[in-house]
Amino acid sequence: MDTPKTKQENPDPDTHYLQLLARIFPNAAAASTEIINLEAILNLPKGTEHFLADLHGEYEAFQHVLRNASGNIKRKVREIFGETLTQREQKELCTLIYYPELKLELVKQETNSDDIDDWYFITLNRLVMVCRNVSSKYTRSKVRKALPDDFAYIIQELLHESTVDPNKQAYVDVIVRTIITTHMADDFIIALCNLIQRLAIDSLHILGDVFDRGPSPDKIMELLCNYHNCDIQWGNHDILWMGAAAGNDSCIANVLRLALRYDNQSVLEDGYGINLLPLATLAIETYGNDDCTIFMPRENEDRNYSYKSRRLAAQMHKAISIIQFKTEGAIIKRRPDFEMDDRLLLQGLDLDRGIVTIGGKDYELTDTNFPTIDPNDPYRLTAEEQDVVDKLRNSFLHSDKLQKHISWLFRNGCIYTVTNSNLLFHASVPLNEDGSLKEVEIRGEKFCGKELLNRVGNLMREAYFGCDNAEERAFALDYMWYLWCGKNSPAFDKDKMATFERYFVKDKEAHKEVKGWYYQLRNDEAVCDRLLDAFGVEGRHRHIINGHVPVRTKMGEQPIRANGKLMVIDGGFSKAYWSETGIAGYTLVFHSRGFQLVQHEPFTSIEEAVKEGKDIKSTTQIVEMSSQRMLVRDTDKGKELRTQIADLNALLQAFHNGSIKEQDSSMSQIRLKQ
């Protein structure tokens, strides 16, 4: 007969948890101190959240919006100095905060050497005032962790000493004067400005599409990798690059095609070290006598390439496009469950008649020069094409910088996020015509809504990181491409991606892509509420925040929809969309008073921003303001802290009733080190 285990051998889970907690807080004094600390944090103002979407490689505009916190820093400066500084002086101070290194150089060139110390003294005091303001909603501990190591002690002294007391004012003045006389003023100003930028935004949310179209997604990714608190909801263009980094040939071909279309191949070659020479060689050999007119890259005002360079880019563009259609056809054929047979268009080519048959209808072709397509086996790559595909895949898989950036996307992102009563996703949640959640079949199982997006996220991770089952991994890798252009993909959600038609079919009716029901129904408040319920989003003020579809502001479209339940913040950050939207993007700021939507005009240049104090012209629209300031206790973080407080109170009770013995703090530290 088995002997029953004693309670000590099999402790109650709650007691066991409290025993573990006691290793960190070994006595009543330690537990009480932490409770006091957490209760105080709960009553601080909520940190400012910053939402941006569809950056599309526009690094300069993106980093400027980050530096000025979508106008948040300018607003702070106006609140502090509105009665004491002129608008010009406020603008000068803001420019210094945004670009301290560049502005300092300019100031020193324009300021008499006899006056520079006075400028330093005045400026340092003003910066300290701004820094005090932006740090006021954080604990000293959190501010301390954000401080630069070299000046941490001095900045703490300046931030926390009151200048009302004459003795303290003299103390502060001596610190500032000594910073100047020891020739550390420049470094100290730069440190203060960077700290202000960091504290102005508590958390950053990127609603997808860092990549494609614009010239510098690699620089954006490098900035995000070093940002203090950031998450991302993957967009369709991000997923395309993630699939390429995982080794999906069709994703790689699409990435290259888009780079060549927008004249951004330097991102691949210089940014990520992708070797395009094999593709260039194939293009010259195959399309040397082809003018490739329809494949000419879009004009880029920032670069002045010769006709010869642009023609080579066009030839490469055509070569990779044909490779793309072939590799996509191979996926469609081996994955009948994708239900994409209607996109097997190469087999409909009749080059003698100059037509292609799509959906039973004949269309006139714009181009009939397809030397690498075998009419009897149109999706077979030639030996030369296969060699290019293999070399490109090897380049993508072994680009250290690309793999670093894609790993960051997986570590810090997902296809959706719920935070502080807001449901964030880039594009869509597939719906039926009646607004109900659409069931999508994946590997014989049906998923919808939250479960669908969770399954998609898991598949993406299997594709990139691998899994035990080789066939499952192969499917996941193919599914990465499906997410880019499949009709039931939450990142796409259209009836087709008409890339082939836009290149090769004259009739523009064939170019049309019909959006899924989500895009047509999301302006309905009841539909938004149904989605919010499905994702478990709670709160009196809850919202869906999207990007993906540019808001055509000049056509009268509005970013706030469904009676305030939906916010669409893709206003055309990318230059490619400016003519369509009429603006250069929306950003959203969620601070302790509520939501503010910021509409941006095109960013000119960093040089103009520094020399002329030109900020992005922005219009702020109050979306939703609260009569009472939101506190940390009203946020998701507040829920976590209240749970911790409850656990600590339980531990405190255990200390008081003797069920857990108190210990000396120093002994606890020794055990933790062991």
C-alpha cells in the first residue's frame, strides 16, 4: 500500500508560489516596501503611446516623427515656455531637441565665441525644464534606467532639485556653469535631448509594413532594433520579407521585383548584401534585345541614373517577374488547398495570337517576348533561372543583417495585438457578407477570427524557425507566400493579386482587385463591436486600429470611422502614395488625456529641418478626450501591478500568521546569487 505524501512533500500550489516570492521579498518590510512602490506607480499618469503604420522605407520622415513625437515635444515646449519665449525661440529649442548634434554645429558657427557660454547656460536650463516635464509621469527608477551612464548622477540632481529655494537654485547654477567650464556642454546637451526624445514616448506601436517602396527600410529596422519599447503587427510587405528570409523562392522573387519596380535595389545590395549579379547576368543574356519598356523603374527624383542603368534595371525587373510567376505556379500546383488555380495564368498564353485567356475571356497582351517559357511546361524554370534562384536564396539565408532584422520582427511582433482596450492589426480579419467571422480551412482544420490569426502566427514561426515535421515546415514555408497574396489571408484579403494583369494585359478591367468583406463592412460600428468581442477586447472606450489601405484624404475619406470605434492610420507615409492620399501619413498619440490623431504634410529634409527650423507641418485632431486623466491603474500594466499587489498582500499575511518565516534580507541576497 502506497504511503500518502505529506503536505510538506506536496505543498499547496499557492503556498509554493508564496515561498518562491519570499526569496525576492524575504520579510514583511521588503514586501510592504514593494506594495507601497506599486501602489504609487498605479497612481501615475498613463505613459504616452505612439502608433505609426505603413512606413514603407521612408526613413527620414519616420525618424523625424519619432524625434518630435508627432508634435508631442512641441506641445510640451509650448506649455512650458508659451508665455516667456517667442515662437522663433520655441522653434529653435525644438529643433535642438530633435537634432542636437547638427543644431549644435550650426549654433556654434553662427554665435560669437564671447556669447557661446551664455547660450549654453540658458539652453541647458531650458532643456532641464523640458526634461523635468516629460519625466514627471515616470518613477525615479524608470527615469534612472533611461539615463545615459556618463551623466546619470548629474542629470538626476538637475531633475529632482527644486529651483524655488534660492540655495538650491545656486546649487543648480553651479552644476550648469561647471558643465560649461569643463567643456562638456555639447555632450551634455546631446544626452539631455536624447533623453527628452526617449521619455516623450513610453511605447511605440508599428502597425505593419516597414518594407518596400521607400529607399531605406534597413535603416528603419536598425532604429527599431535599438528602440527602448516597441512592438509591431506584421504587415503584408513585412511578411513577404520574412518569407524571403526563411527561404521561400516566390517571396524572394516578389521582394526583388518590388525593389526593381521602385528603383530601390540598393536596399538589397548595399543594405543587406544581396548579390544581384547573377540576376543581372541572366537579364542581359535573356533580354538584351528587349526594350522592356513596361518594366522601366518608376522615376526617382532622389537619384539620377543613366538610361543604361535604368534599362538594365528594367531587364532585371522582367527576368525576376517571369521567375516569380513560375515559382508561384509551382506552389499553386502543389497546394490545391490554397484554391488558387485561377492564378495559373502562364498556361493561358497564346503568343502567336498575342493574347492570354483569363477566366474564359481572351485579353490582348502588352508584351509577347517570353523566351524562357516553354508552352508545354510553362512553370518549369530554365537551368539558368534555377541557378539564379538558388544563388539568391543562398544570399537571403546568409545575410546576417537581414536575419538580425527578421529575428527582431519575430521577437517583438505578431500578426495582431490587444493593448489597453485597443485591437491592433495591419490589414484585415476575414469576414462573411453578413459581418460574421469567416471560417478559413488550413490543413483540414477550420479557423476564424482570433484563432485564425493565432494559427497564422504559429505557421509563420514554423516557417522561419523550423519544426520537427519536415512536411509541416514545407507547408508553412509555402503558406508564407499565401499570406502575401491569398484571398483568405488576413494580411491581404482580396480576390486576387493582379500583378500579371498589370504588367501584361491592356484591358484595365482585368487589373481590378476586389477587397474582402472586412474592408466593406468595417465602417459599421456593430461589425467593429463584434470583432472586438471576438478578440476579448474590453473597456468602455475600445477601438480597432488599422493601417494597410491608404486614407484618400483629398477625396474626402476620414481616418476615424464606425462612430469612433475604428481608426485607420495609413495616410500615405510613402512618397508613392502622396498623389493618391494628398498627405504624408497619419500618426496616432494616446496619452493620459486621450487620443490625438496627427495628419502630416510631406517631410522635406533633415537639412531644412535643422537650418530653417522646418518641422513637418502637422494638423492635430482630437479623437477622444477624457474628463479625467488616465492613470497607470487604468491600463493593462495596471492590471498586472494589481495582481502583484494582491500576491504581495498574501505573502504579507503569510508572514504575519507564521506560515512562512521571515528572513534577513542579506541572507536572501546570498541565496539569489548562489
